[in-house]
Amino acid sequence: MIILKFIFIIFLVGLLIVLFLVFGLFNVVNKARKQFKEQGERPKNVNGQAVTDTRSPNQTRRKIIADDEGEYVEYEEVKD
């Protein structure tokens, strides 16, 4: 009977250690996620001046160069 109590106590201690490690890992990941999110929301600093993007999300996702712009350049691979 004493052996079962001892095994149960060891099991509980092990479970608490695992829960503590999982909770700690969760906190580290959550802090990194928050820091990354905050970093993306800050205005960019260019030459000492703050730049704030006021475009809508649709405007930020649009193509900059249209499909009809540019040209095809033929090339020939040169072997040395």
C-alpha cells in the first residue's frame, strides 16, 4: 500500500513538472507572438523620420506592376 502511495506521489510531482514546463513554453511563445505583432504595427523609421502607412488593407495587397508592363528578354545560357 505504501508503494502505491509513493508511486502516486511521484506521478503527481511528474505531472506538475510537465504542466509547469508546458505553461512556461506557452508563456514564451505568447510573449514572442505579442512582440512580433507589436513590431509589425510600429511606424517604420526611415532616415530618422517616422513613416506611417495609411493605406487600406486592399490597397496594400494590390499589385504594384500591372500585367501589361515589362518586356520579355530572350537570353542564351553561356557554358564556360
